[in-house]
Amino acid sequence: MPTLTYLQAISAALRDELRADPNVILMGEDIGVFGGAFKVTDGFVDEFGTDRVMDTPLAESGIIGTAIGAAVVGMRPVCEMQFSDFISCGFDQLVNVAGKMHYRQGLAVPITVRLPSGGGFSGGPFHSQNPEAWFMHSPGIKVVAPSTAADAKGLLHAAIRDPNPVCYMEHKHLYRRVKDEVPSGVFETPFSARVAQPGSDLVVIAYGAMVPMALEAVSDGLDGASVEVLDLRSLVPLDEEAILDSVERCSKVVIVDEANATCAAGAQVAALIAEKGFESLDGPVVRVAAPDVPIPFSPPLEAAVLPGVDRLREACRELLAY
Amino acid sequence: MVDVTMPQMGVSVAEGTIVAWRVEVGDRIEADATIAEISTDKIDTEVPAPASGVVAEILVPVEATVEVGTVLARIATGAGASPPQSLDGEPAGPARAETPSPSPSPSRAPAPSRSGNGHRRYSPVVQRIAAEHGIDLAQVSGTGRGGRVRKHDVLAFVESAPVEEPPLHIESPYRPDPVAPVVDGGGLSRMRRQIGEHMKRSLDTAATCTTWIEVDMSRVELARKRLGVTALAYVSRATVDAIREHPALNAWLEGEKYTRVTDVNLGIAVSLGEDGLIVPVIARAHELSVEGLAARIKDVAKRARARELTPDDVQGGTFTITAPGQYGSIMATPIINQPQVAILDFEAVVKRPVVVTDAEGNDSIAIRSMTILGLSWDHRALDGALSAQFLATIKRLLESV
């Protein structure tokens, strides 16, 4: 099995899909000749041409709107938002048109919107956000967030082949830092959770970049405790069965979001546990998330805002001692 | 400084009597420990210390009776607690050796689970485990914050519980010989027997003939994809319309009694896998649009597979459609569902080269989505010409969708 970075895995999935299905097209700002802001589509235009790897104007609403039109007549467009933050300009097309098309007209909208998200590189408030919860709150849209290179590839294949609009949250911090073995060829990773590390005393529930952070935080066993790490992978649909199974076995739960705390994905997980996992709990459901502030430019301020290893370890220790 | 007061022991109790003091001035006392014994006209009880600290003053002597709320004693708490003074102004003896230490540093943990009267709170999982094992949680010592009983504590308690004596009976070492690896299918299920009897009776009763017709489904394929429904819904609608033109096929023949039915109650054969099949009936199918039929077909199929059909759902059928084409088969000779007089078989839609003729009469070969519709009909009730006309009508309707 080849070892790929998270970014190479995304590129590989896109290339495989373009080769496998003539209906797959890519659209985005500077993804063609320039190869993408993060070079995900570097060289694509040479192999697939400008009709299938389209440089678009700086207009997210136009990108997504065009993709929807193409999708309802049978194409499978993959849109790149240069930074996930810019999705707000395409919000209406995604939430009101794509998300509700099937409900209103019975038509499938098989579009994938790639959202390079997350902070940790002093990108400041317009280039560091994690907007996944916006789309969790809007019916008709699936939301996935890989944390490994293998899942980055498998989830992207599954997203492109899914008949629904899918927001694919790809974390910029993981692009070149995460590297693992990726099966070659096309394979679809199911939209379900994965136990990244089994344990029995406490479970840390995370997704995206918070998964490797959590694995690092609990790598020394936290004073001998057996800590599980559950990687959600998919936020919509949310794998209730896997979450409740971990809660039942571990009875203590810490939920990590890199996103701002209020109404984040973790808040939904916490609500689920309170409602359906109550009888398994042996302590309060603890959340670690970014405070409700914009992401600062300043490196020390950004480090203070984003959840990190120290904060997570502290939260786990407190809960383990409870 | 915290006051110890005469507690309210009940709504009707207004006063209480000191029976004994358990402490002297200068003694250190922990919160909740008994500081005094009291008596009312109803009960004798103990007064717990409201806080940890050093007894600074005792204000009410033994045997004295005072009103509820009267201050009985005072406890000096915290770092400020200094050795109390006895009446002669000298520091009290016992306290001198033991300088009051500051109370334990405040914990950052959630509030301790122990409240004033010794009641403990337990987490949901601890209560559940205790209930499952019949454990009195008061017997379990806690290792969590403030002595809280954690899941680990109650699990350890369960494990440490005395193991029950093994039974005197010793299991026989005899084991039966392993059974040869054949699958014992047993007798036929009730459903299989019923299907068998019904089908055999139909073949024994009816003069069954089968007629086929080839239909170009290209327009249906386009339309159904646009609508997001199955081709079966279109075939059902066309069948209903064809029955309107040829009502003789919508009938029951029982013995020599032939009954033509006005409503089209359309039976749809649904496979239940290995168990068999069932034919739920869509009553008054002629009133439904293609979308409506699609929704009803989906609904009855789902309920059939979930074994949720009611007797009403399978009664009163006037015409049946069977559609096993999902596996690619293209023709069949279905058996008539008695007492109906015909059954339509809809198999796979496959792309084939066919000769098409344009408006000017020019022939060419085109790739079209084709299917073969089969109609098994009862020669006692009708003749081949009518069955062919019926099929031709369905073909015309499907090709002009």
C-alpha cells in the first residue's frame, strides 16, 4: 500500500474519479492552471483539460449554483472553496437550493463541496474557521471530515458517488502533516465513526484535526488510564450507534471541537449522549472547544484559542478523577 | 464563626432540650459529626456540626430547653480560627497543642456529592450497576472527588462480592457425536405450503395460456428517471388504463360464475426472499397517478417485507402484476392468481438494437431500452385475440409516455 499525505490522498481520489467517470468535473478558483491554492489539483488541467478542471471567477455562489445545475442533469461536480470561510458567499445556493432540491422536486444533487478548513497557521479570522456546524443545521446536506489520509481518500470517493450534496471538510493543518498508508484504487469509506484507539475508562470524541491531537494527548496513557479515541469521520449522518457504544463502555466522555463551542458538532454529540446515553454516564459530559471568538492572527493568541494537547489532557485528568 | 442552632425537628416542634454535649470548647470537629444530643417531645436525635472547625463557645448547658433556632454553640472555621479563650482568659488546654490548621484547600472539582445530612448522589451508571447487582451503595466506598462513588468503585465492589458456592451437581462428560454437516430444511413452512397449493390449484383449474409482446421502454426510462420512480409504476398505470379499454380482463372466474369488477384492485407480487412471496393489493389503483402508484407500491413492498401487512392489504385483487426482472431475466410464464383471469409479467428492461422507422418510412437500427411483457390468461374466460389487444394497448401507452 502506498504511503500518501492527506493532501496527496485528496488529489488521488479526485484523479481516480475524473478517470473513472466522465461526468465528474472540478470547479474552483485557481484550481486549473495554477493547480489550486494548496496544489491539490496540481497538473490536473494537463491530464483532464480546462473543460473538466475549470477555473472559475471569484464567486462562490456562481460556483455552487453552476454545479447544482450540472448535477441535476447528471454531472457529478466537485467544487473547491479556496478556504472554507468563503463558503458564506455560496451559502444560499448550497443551503436553500442544493439542500432542498430533492425535498421540493425529487431531484438528486450529487455535488461535493471541498472545504479547506481549520486554523493553526496564523491565517486569522477569514482563513481559519471550521464552519461544519452551519451545514449540520441545514437538512439535506451531508457533512464529512476525515482525519487520516486513507479516510481522506475513501470519504472523498464516497462523497462524490453519494446522490446528495456533501460538504467535505478537509483540514489544512493535516494536508502535509498527516501521512499514512492508503489503499490504491477506488474505495468508499462509509459515513460512520471509527475507533481510532480503543479504551475503557474515558472516551475522547473528535473529528478532523482534533483526532491526531487527541491521540497525541492521550499517547502516554494519562496516568495509566485506558482512554478511547473515537473519530466521528461523518457529522451528517452522525453515527449514533458508535457514539453510544463508546459511552456505554467508557462512561466518561470528553468531546473536542476545533470550532467555536456554541452549537458546534460537539454540542450535538453532547445532546445525543445526554438524551440516549444518560444511564451509561459516570460523570458530566465535558467539552473542549474554541471559545466563541474569531480566530486571532497572533500566534500566541491563536494557540490560546484553539484546543490543544494541554487543555485536552487537563480536561481528561479532571474527569478521570471525578 | 458558624452558629450551631436548635434544629427544627418537625412542623409542630417548637423547642428542644440538650441531652448531652459530645464536644468541649476547644475541640476540633468535622462537618456533619455529631456535636450534641437533643430531645424533643417527639424524638431524641443528634445535632450535626454545620461546618468543620474548632468549638469556640457552648452557650446552652445540658438539660436546658430552648426554642427552635436558638444558638447552642459557635464553631470557629478557617485559618482565622484561633484557640478559644476559657472563662479565666487562659488559652484552652487541648487546643494549644493542636493549632487549628487551615481547612483543606478548596478543590477545583465539581461540587462534592456529599450534602449536609450524609446523603450521597450517584451517577446514572453507578445506580444502574447497583440495581442490576442488587447492591446497597451505602456499602461501597468511593475513590472519586469528595469520596464520590465512581463506576470503578461499584464494579470493584461487584467483583469482590463473595462468589456463590458451585452447585453439587457435576455436569456429565458425555457429549453426543457430532452431527453430519447437512442443513435440515425441516418440513415446508406454512407459507410455502399455501403458495404451493394455490399455484397447483390454479394450474389444475384454469386453461392457462401465455402471450408476449415486446415494448420499447426508452421513453418510460427517461420519464421515470426524471420522476425518480420505478418503471413498474409506469407499467402499473398503463395496465390500469388498458383494463379500462378491455374490462374483460378485470374479473373473477369461480366455477362457471364470471364477475366483471369495476374497480381496479391491483395486486403486486412481492418476494419475501426464501420465505416465499405475497401479493399485496393496491385498492382502487385506477385513481392513482404514476407517482401515487409508485408511492403505494413502495409502501406495500416495504410493509410486506417487514411482515406488517394486514388481511385487508391482500384481499380483493382483480388483476396481478409480477415483476421479478431485477435479476435480469427477460421472460416468464406466470401462473394466474385465482380467481382472477389474467396476470401480467414485467421482466428486465434491456438495451437492444431494434429497427425503428421514421416519419418518412425510412428504417434504421437504433439502441433502445426494450422489455418483454408476458400475459398469462385463462382461456375459459377470454381468447387469444383479446389478450393480444390488451398487450398492444399497454405497449401503445408505454411507448407514448
